[in-house]
Amino acid sequence: MNYILFDGEVRNALLPFTYTRPVADIRIGILTIREKWEKRLGFTTTTLTEDYLEEKFPIVELEGNVLINASFLPSDALVEKVKALKENQAITYKDDILAFFTTDTQEIENFDHFEQLEFESELIQIKNSWDIFSRNAEAIQQDFDFLTEGRKSAAIPEMTVAFNKESIFIEEGAKLPLCSLNATDGPIYIGKNAEIMEGTSVRGPFALCENSTLKMGAKIYGGTTIGPHCKVGGEVNNSVLFGYSNKGHDGFLGNSVIGEWCNLGADTNNSNLKNNYAEVKLWSYETGRFAKTGLQFCGLMMGDHSKCGINTMFNTGTVVGVSANIFGPGFPRNFIPSFAWGGSGGYTTYQMNKVKEVATVVMKRRGIEFDAKEEKILEHIFEETKQYRNF
């Protein structure tokens, strides 16, 4: 069977993260959405996404294709129903098309002749950028149960303090001397070759993915995921770092989502609660204005390749686009466009030649090439986001 993950109607509500990736490649819980589906289905998947992303994330079509709405996280029951789909059948969930079997992917907008099968069990759907952190604790539990079933954890070191050990799973090669792991309120997953340095305190639900590091004395609260190849220090609460990003020093990050190839300078802090305790609003790329989140706690949304200097202070509900560079005293505005260079004192455009230079160096440090595909994607985003750079 050929499985294709499609972005669906939520793609624009998940910007800036979906500027540089399909919905399927968002990380929530321990795994990306694509990894969740592929591991449960037992098949690789391809992607139906924006044209400019197709070279990096191609689509493969065969005579028979099952298309799956990538904003939905899989469950065992859902995967069984998806595997059982027959031609011209579609699974629906609360008026959304969840998956369908077709011989023509162009039929994605017309389901009149499909037999519609309703899925009634509760699912996690990522509809808005803030869902990535607000539903992360649930997603960690789901992934933990799936990934650890029938497996034995590596041993917890003698000098490491652990509470509720049966909810702690350590992959081979992980190092965690002289730290504290408290899985009383949710599971803790430590990935392959990850490291938790001495003096660190961790509360679950928490996921530290492969080859990532928690620096000495870090304080990590529940609902947090540190994706692969990250370095994180200081205080972090209910946040998701997709991967290949650093917050290596002291400072607070809370109720936030950080993309790939980002760097937060020493003593960077974000506010996650307004001082009048009011509902937080976030910039919406769909409407071009600030949207209600329904949340009292909401921090920083930072797109791929963005950076900030030491002592940066982010207001509650700040959205930073792709490849922005923020520095200087004071609070920067709470919507910072892609390819912005500056801070509270004003902005100029971060020109593409400099963007490419930095991306090349940053990615090379992790053994990854900034190739022509990556370059074309950033060039497209640069043009697409010009409308926001009215500096």
C-alpha cells in the first residue's frame, strides 16, 4: 500500500513552522508526526505539500493511494481503520476528512462519491501552532507507550535519583550521572546517546531525543520535548524544540515552540503569562492580525534558522518567522517577520547572501550540508514574506 501524508487546511495556521516543512514533519511528543505514522503503519510515507517544498519532500503516487491528513496523530484503532480502507472510502472525524483511498490524488477536494466512515474515538489534532506545546504532554505519553512496549530500559545509574522508575525509559548509549528524574506526573524518555549532565532536575512528561544534551544544573518541567541534536540549559517548561537547536545557557523558556537550526543567546528569557493574566493572542498568518489562543500561558513561537543575542527578552505570545536575527536591549515587537535583522530599536532586512553564509556554517557543524534544495526553500520564503517587512 502507498501512503501519502497531506497538509490539509491547517497548514497556514501552523506557520512559521510549515514554511520550511510539511505538517507531517512537525515534532510533537517524542517523534515527528511522520515518524508516528510510519512506525505504526510499517511503511514509509511521502508527502502532498506546497509546490516549493516538493523537491525536498517529494510525492510518490501509485495506482492505489491512501492519503492521510497529517494534522492527526495516529492511534492503534485509527491505524487499523486506515489499513482496512478500500477504494473510494474515506474516514471522517468531526466533519474533517482524515484519510481516504483513491487512484487519483486530484480528488482531494471532492468526496461526494466516497463512502464515508466516521471515526468516533478521541484523537489529537494539531490545528494551531500553540497546540504543539499545549498537547505535547499527551503526545509524549502516547509515544512513550508505543515505543517502550515490550522493551527493557537501560539501567538507571546508581547515583541518579529516580522517582516512579517504571515510567522512565533510557535508550542505549545515554549518559545521565548525578541528576534527578521525577516521572510521578508523566513518563521520561531518554534517547540514544543523549546526555543529562550532573545537577540537572527533570520532571515528566519529558522527552530528550537522540544525541541531545541537557547542560549542568538545568531545570526541566513537564510537557517538554528536546528534539535530536540539541543543547539545552537553564529553565524550560512545557516547550518543544524540534531539533538541531540550542538554548545552551541560563534563562527561561516556557510554553514555547522552537524550530530547527535556532539559537537562543545566554540569558534569553520569554514571558509566558501576561501581567494582567489575560488571554494571550498570537500573530495569525491566516488573518494578518492577532488571534485569540484561549490560553493564559503562551510564550515564544520561533521559526527555523532564527537566532537571538544574549539577554534577549521576548514578550508573551511572540511569533518570530524564519531566519530572523534579534538582538539589543528592550522587548522586541511580538511579531517579528522572517528575515528581520534587529530588535526594539528597529529592523532592517537580513539579506539572503548573509543568511546562506550563516546557514552553511551552522549546518556544517552538525555534519549536514546546506544544499541547493535548502537554498531554494529559503529563497522562496524570502520572497513570500516580503509583505511583512515594512521596515
